[in-house]
Amino acid sequence: MKRIIAPSILSADFKVLGEQLKITEQAGAEYIHFDVMDGMFVPSISFGMPVLASIKGFTTQVLDVHLMVTEPIRYVEAFAEAGADILTVHAEACEDLEKTIEKIHSCGMKAGVSIKPNTPVSALEPVLENTEMFLIMSVEPGFGGQAFIPASLEKIKELRMLLDKKGIQADIEVDGGIYLTNIREVLNAGANVIVAGSAVFKGNLKENVTGFMEIFKEYE
């Protein structure tokens, strides 16, 4: 199971975003995590299709888009056109989750499904077999810089056991409060795609990404 670091540009310096993306890419970050917030499903508002479109083609990194928006099916086609490779929606935000996943696939993207800290893993069971990635939020979605919620580790373990039991090769992504100090706990629990905002973009980007990559080597 390949381990991947996905720097979250929510913590990037947009004055030099292109330069920062190149640094993370050269240091080994295969994904770029792109948080979209609508001010309704979560309190904050971030950025949308125009920013994503400006990144597409500038980097070879996988554009991993996380929609924290109400009824995200409305925007699936637009994000596909803007360049998303993976589109993750929240189980709590979809009136018809299976229909939303079908729409994502029909637009040529991989589908991800996320759950908030208070949502049980059982909410994912109806879509386990037609989703490529599951995102466990280890903080309340909407704000960067929060502390990791320890109970998230049990949810990651539960989900990984469920996938293994059914023989499903899906990725488990984790987002929120992950640093070099607690990354091993998250990996040991069964996650393999790690979103990191502050842990990558605060300080020396190259050294920060390299630090994660060195830990990933322990799991090869």
C-alpha cells in the first residue's frame, strides 16, 4: 500500500503558490489537496474552480479536491472541467450519495467520500465498493491549524478492517492536525494518504515534505 503526502494549499502562501507547489512536487509530494468551502456546510469560505484551473497543467501532481459544500453534485462537472483528478464529497452533505458518486465517475474522476469526526464509519458502508478513497476528518472541517482528535485513530482502524474484510483496495486519507510527531500513529492505524497543511507550509517546505517521505520509507 503506497503512502502519499497531500499538502493542503489552504495553508500555502498564495503570493508564491506556483513556486511552493514546485517545491513540494520536487520533494516527493504526489498529491495536492484542495479544500473547497462554501460557508454553509462549514462556516468558512475558501476558493473554487478558477484557482483549481490555474493550477492544472502547472504541476504534474494529482489534484485531490475536497468539497466541503452542501449538495456537491451541483458542482461535479465544473470541478471536472477545472482539472480535479479526485473529487471527495461529504456523506453528510449529499441528499443522494450514490448518485453523486456515479456523477463523479461519469465525469472521469475518482470518487472520494469523507465523514466528519462525529459521523460513524457505518455511514460509509453503502458506498464501500464503488468509492476509490475515503477521507476521515481528524478535526472539525472548516478551519486549518486544529489539534488532531485522538478518537480518529479508532475510526481509521475500523474502516481499514472493514475494507480488508471485504477485499476492497481503497485508499484511506486523513486530514487534520497531522505532523511529523503523530504521523506514525495515523499510518499504523491504516491510513495511507496524509493531508498536511501547516506541517508542510510553515517553515522549510522542502525539509517538511522530505521529513514525511523519510517516515513513509519505514513502511515500504
